[in-house]
Amino acid sequence: MRIASIANPSPHVETPATVLVLDDDQYLELSALAYNLNVLHSGTVFKDVDPVWDIRQILHLKPALLEVLERWGASKQELPARLARHVKSGLREQAFLPPVPGTRSFRDFYAFEEHVKTARALRGLEMNPAWYAQPVFYFSNAGSLVGHGHPVFAPKGCAELDYELELGLVIGKGGKNIPAEKAWEYVAGFTVVNDLSARDIQREEMKVGLGPAKGKDFATAVGPYLVTLDEFKDRIDAKGRVDLPMKARVNGKELSKGNAKVMHFPWPQIIERASADAELFPGDLIGSGTVGGGCILELTPEKTGGWLKPGDVVELEIDKLGVLRTPIVERPA
């Protein structure tokens, strides 16, 4: 099941809306579905429905959403007419927001060994044995998340703008001190994350021993969809790693290629660590960190055609999650 948030669902509506993606072009606003649940015989009727939904509302409505998708997949005619009239076309032309509205926090982990080794080697450093002891993360700026297709410009003073190819996990149920063996009970699903990075700003900050901070504070692209956990049952191994091929392209040229299954730290361990003595809230975003070879820093600008610049288009693609597109534009005067 794919969920998206869009800025303007129709020409006469200015309020953003959370939608169920039926196919690559057609969608159904969750508010319209909630008003018409009785035609699906679900036994639940919503009143005073807001067009923007949080993750708890989405998961509460999940049985009805799955029924809509089943009927849609079997035959579009199987949707009741009262509901079918709310199906809209033109999803590709919509302005996308981050798929889960109101994300309270964004923890970005450092879970791929190859990325860590390569980045340290470029600075003339050996691998730090402490990295293997436990998964570590930093808090990024949940207030600077942007959606699929949203233009991004480099922060002031940055000449080394980079992409980072990451898998994002969205928390579906709140919890604290979550044991690894129960971690999947708290997961809503996955999305694509582009942890855009100002490398020159980041480099100077981290000389102080803190960070990254302003080097990643300006924009993180997320989307285009939240794809719910049930879609990945056949991709998750016994330890909790997810088999998902990942690619990154700049201006149509493939630069990065990897797979989420090579994460050193599996997702249950990451969730256990993130929730240790701290409450995770529904909608919280957790990043995997950059897959090995998943950024210009690792590949080097000399071999990739340089750092990102205005006019470039970055496309991050993860199997089953779609393509997250980010155009790079000039910084406003």
C-alpha cells in the first residue's frame, strides 16, 4: 500500500491532502474514503475528517484501504459508484510533500560499513573499532523535510553540495525501550531519503568535534511514498535486514548502486537503540545512513562530474519504493 501527501489535490482546493495511491497516475483522498466507509461495509463512519492524516489515522484505516486496492486491482468497476467518483487522475503532476505529515523527529543512523570505511579513508583515517559496538545516529532537522520534486538549492557558502542515498523507516506506533524482537510491531513502512549534504560546511563544523549540523540542516528530501510494511514481508531476512536494490542517478546517469540488505546493523537493533530511554512517536523518521558508494563524497567529484550544481536533477530509486526526484536550483538572490 502506497500513501502520499500532496499540496493541492484539485484546482479549487488549497489544503494539502493525504492520498491512497491506486496506480502511478490515479489516487483517492483519504478524507473522501473516510466519509464513505459505509459503502465498503467496514462498520466505521468518520465525521469531521481532516484532509491531512497522521500515521495513526492511516494505519487505523488500513483494512479499508487494502479493500479499496483489492477491488481496484481486480476491476475498477468493483468500487462502489459513490466511492469511485472520488478517484482522481494526474498524480504525476501534483506537488508532493513528505509522505507522512507532521514528522516530529528525524534520526539518521550510520549503518553501512562501506560508507563509513570509505569516508574515513578519504580523510586519511583508519576504521574506528568503536563503530562496531552499537548503531549510532545524529538528529537532523525534521522541519526541513521536503517532498518528491521539490527544488533544493545549496545553503549559503556551500560549493560542495552532495546527495546521499538512504532507506527511511517510519514509526507507526509509539514506544520506549522497544526490544529488538518486537521492533517490527512499531514500524509503519519505508520510504526513500535523500540526505542532502553541504560537504564543505560539514567538514569545517566537524573539526570542532560536533555535527553534522548546518551541513545537513537546510533540506532532506523524502518520498515519493510511504509504502507499508506488509509489502516487504518477502524481503526481510531473519536478522531484520531488507533486500532492496538502491540506485542514484544525476541527470539520468547512474552513479550509485547498492542494496539495503548489506546494512551492518539490522533494523530491529536500530529501533532498539533509538528507543532506549527515549519515546519514539508515530510518524518519526529513521534513516539508514548512506549505502556504500551512495554519494559523491565516496565516489569523488573528479569521477562523477563534480558536486551538484543548479540545473542538475538527482533521482534516487529503491525497489518497491519508487523514484525520489530532486531538482537543484540557483540560490535566490
